[in-house]
Amino acid sequence: MPELPEVETVVRSLAPLAGRRIVSAEFRASRSLRGGDPQRMAERLAGRRIHTIRRYGKFILVSLSGGGYLLLHLGMTGRLSLGGKPGKHTHAIFTLDRGVLQFDDSRQFGAVEVHDQFPARIARLGPEPLEVPAEDFARHLRRHRTCVKALLLNQTFVRGVGNIYADEALFRAGIHPLAQTARLRTDRALRLHQALAEVLTEAITAGGSSISNYVDANGRQGLFQVSHRVYQRTGEPCVNCGTLIRRVLVGQRSSHYCGRCQKR
DNA sequence: ATCGGTACCTGCACGC
DNA sequence: TGCGTGCAGGTACCGA
């Protein structure tokens, strides 16, 4: 389901869990556990108190009393819910001293992991797009030899941008998804940084984009999908010029763009 | 060291 | 109704 704005919305909806104690945890063996032993994971969590819940890109990091971490990733279809009913795709159930947190994920591209140390997976990520200085963003962009859409999706470049917001930011910046990063002039790179910040900020305010089944931990949908200008609008007119929106594959991912407004 | 391509899963919408 | 196809917000891993 989720990119940065959706994960941010979920994390905010989980804020009331700070200070709660994990009475017990129950895991169902699945790909989401990444080979971790369900029994052992449950033992490591039982009795721990939730300290903070923070977002790193698309990851959710729960720090626990005693120094451990619970790391969550929603993948494409992951869902966290407070007090839901376990179903076919429930992979984890955390029983708290007050309430229950449940993790569901039909495609199992998400992750639930228990760590003793700050997870290396997170340490490897690039900066937050809403925190990286524009000049750094523009400079780093030019160091890569790839097309700009692929780079935006690269989590070691910036963390948290996915297919929706990459397309939306490129449209707002007037940059073609297949533009080569090494050849992007600084002013255009700065515009992209600005466009990315704007679209992410607006989407967070709207509670994310609810496409298919995304909801926050309280079951509330986001509203930002109505503001999409190119994403999944193939064949519809561009909001700026009326040209029909096109779709092209970039690194096996659908990319939506206006051939007139977005230049290579 | 960076890349592009592929694999991993299930569900849904669509055309026949 | 059923079946095959293509598509879907994700990351990891492979070889070039």
C-alpha cells in the first residue's frame, strides 16, 4: 500500500501506543517474517514497553524498553490495525496492556522483524526527502547514471518515495520520467526537489492516497488520490494542457506522464 | 560500485 | 461461470 505519506499517516495513528506494554505477541510463519523464528520473536517482545514509534522512509521503527526494536514494513499490501479481527492474511498480533495491534499483508511483501540493534537496513537508506537540503539533492542527483524516475525510487538516494509520488513530483517539475539524471541542469533538479516536497506535504495533509485497500490504523482512508494529476490517469487529459496522459515502463514500473508538459 | 532485470506473493479487473 | 492475462503502493538479489 504505502509510500511516505501513507506510512506517515499510519505512524501518526499509532501515536497512542507510546508507553503501552506488549503483553504477548503471536506470529504466523510467513514470508513477512523474513525467516525469523516466530516463537523466538514472540519471546523477545513479551513484556517490553513501547518507547517511540517513528518512520524512516517507508519503514516503521518501534523502539522498545531494554534497547530492542520492532521493525515493520508494509510492502504493497501491508496493513496495521488497532483491534481488528484476525483473518486469512494476518501475520502478527500484538496484545498490549490496553488494546491489540494487528499486522495483515496479503502479498507478503511487507516485513516484521525484531532487532537488538538499530537495524542496518534502515541505516543504509538515503535522507528523508523533506529534510535533505535542495543543493545536496541536486548534487547527488547528477552523480548517478540512470533515468530520474528510477533514481527517485532508489531508497538509498532518498527514502520513502514510491511510484505514485515519483510520477506526481516529476509532473509538477515538468521532467520526463526517462530524463537522464546526469544531464539534468541544476535549476531543474532544484525544481524537482521542490515539487517532491510539495506533493509529499500535501499528501500527508490529506492522509495519504487510498488506492485499493489503504487505510490508517483506525481504518480511515486517505484523500489524496483525488489530487493525482498523472498517476493511473493513462488516456485522460493532462490537467495543464489537455494532452492525453501516457504510460511507459521504467524499470518494470508503470510511469505516467504528459508528453507535452514533461521534457527530457 | 552501479545498473537493469528478475523473483517473491495474492487479488482483482478484464476479455473471451 | 470459469479461465487466462496483465496489473498492483514494495525490496532483495543476481550477474554484467
